[in-house]
Amino acid sequence: MSDIISSLEAKRVVPLVQSDDPKTALKISEALLDGGLDVLEVVLRTDAALDCLEAIAREFPHAHVGAGTVLSAAQSEEVIRRGASFIVSPGLDPASVEVANKADIPILPGISTATELQQAWNLGLRTVKLFPASLVGGPKMAKALSSVFRDVRFMPTGGVNTDNLKDYLAVPAVLACGGSWLTPKDAVERGDFAAITKLAQEAIAIAQG
Ligand code: 3PG
């Protein structure tokens, strides 16, 4: 866990990689890595997502390549088999947590209420995704939850962008923010991977500012 946590602490931004083609996914990932981001979340939202994950994990062994939108224990097992070094899920699924724990792979489940966070806490988790962050209260929600769950760190995701990133990262309990704003579909469709590198650099500048 410490390895990925150190990278999250350093860069504080986790871009989502979504593609229906492994070759395109590799180009997106390369653009992000060129921009300085080294924790990538490949989301299971296309038929080719597992192939994309496997290709990225193989091609960039020094990056932290995780799987996102993981919904079940079976999917958790599959993404670990395909090379995921961490797992992110939209909600809290104790069976997936068990699979991840057995494999010694970090898992960041999504929570959006104090009750869900308490369940995650009682499963031994101390790093969670706050999702969908902008709809459940944004930075103020992370702050409010952290005043009670003092040893929990959050990765807000959902509605984070260049304009509000700073506000989220200003909350001490926010470890990093995740999101798709770094990999816009139109840039991918145009083949404008330089735009993705630029967005990654901008995000790092905001995070370090
Ligand atoms: C996720 O999978 O975490 C969210 O769908 C990302 O939300 P965003 O597209 O608003 O960044």
C-alpha cells in the first residue's frame, strides 16, 4: 500500500483511462506519463477495458496501473489477474475488499455517506474514494467526514476538474483527486494526445501550487 500512497501523496491526481482499444489506451497512458502522472486508473467501462488494463500494466511496469469501476469480487479477481496494482470501485463491496486484501492489493471503495464510511472503516480501510464528490458536498463533505473519521484519507472523484481541484486538495484529509477531466474524449478522438500531457502538467502545477 505504501508505494502507491507515496505516489498519490506526490502527485495528488489520478487520471481515468477509458478506451475501447488497447492501442489508444496505451497512447493515452503515455501522454499522462509524459505529463508526469504515474498513477493511472483504467476504468471497466468498455468491452476492451480488461485488455487495455493488461496492455498498460505490461507496457508501463514502473507506473501504478489500477482498475476502476470494479463492481464485484469476480471482477476484482480478474483485474488482479490482468495486472492491476490497485482497485477502485464506485461503492463499497465487502467481497471485493476481501479479494483485494487476500491478494495484498490496495482497494479504494467509493463512499458517499458517513454510514458507508463507517462500514469501510470497520473493514479496516483507511483510504476511500469520495464519490460522486461534487454531488455529495464536495470539499466541505470531505472536511466534515474527516473531522469524525480522523485517520481516513479521501480520494474525491466525480466532478473534479481544473477549476475546483485546488479546493479539494486544500482539505488536509484529501490524499488525491481522481477524474476523467484529464483525458477528454474529444482530445482522444482527435488524436490530440499532447492536450492530455498538457492537462496532466497543469494538474500537477495546481497540486503543487
Ligand atoms: C469515476 O469513475 O470515478 C467517475 O465517473 C469520474 O467522474 P468524472 O468523470 O466526473 O471525473
